[in-house]
Amino acid sequence: MTTNGETPADVRQRGLAKMTEVYGWEFEDGPGEHFAVTADHLFADIWSRPALTVRERRLLLLGALTAQGNVDVAEIQIGAALRNGELSEEQLREIALFLCHYVGWPAGTKLDGTVGKVIAQERRKK
């Protein structure tokens, strides 16, 4: 979507910049329609809307992913939250415990195991 006279290339660059901010590593342009929709719409538009912060969106996403059993995708979000300083180790553990009560103990404890795995990986990098 182009706004304020932006060209499609401008939108793509804005989307790539937001992807880099959200995930904490440099994104480059990629091929295909799936990447285009992800960069141009999801990140340039949806993740960039001003009403919620990246941290707030990440919290919502962690809850949704846990409820759906998608801890492999949640693993990416957990790592990004730690690297970006959005959530501490203690907060991530608390999120997993909290979600146990709303999405079920199996899903919540699976998230907690993933939190522990990512924390260990990030500590080894230091």
C-alpha cells in the first residue's frame, strides 16, 4: 500500500526496516509474493501502526502462537524480545506461566520449555 506519495520501493524499504527492528537482524529484500505481502503489508503497514508498540504486538503474538501450538514460531519471537530488550528472562517465564491458565498447561509448559531453550542459546552467545 502506498501512502503520502510513497513508491512501492519506499514501502518495501519501510517494511524491511520494520522487520529489522522487530527481529533484531538485518533483512534484505526477498523474492516472491509471500515475502512481498509480508514486507509491504504486514510490516510496513500492520506492525507500523502507531496505537501499539512492537513489545505490545509481540506479547499478543506470543499468546496467539502459544494458543495455536506454534512454539516454533514463538521461539523466533522470544529470541527477538530478549535481543531487543523488550522482555526479560523473568518476564518471559512469567508469560509462560500466565498462559498456562488461559491456553492450557500443555501449551504453556511447552512455551516455557522454549523460553528456557532460547535463554540458554542467548546466554551462550554472550
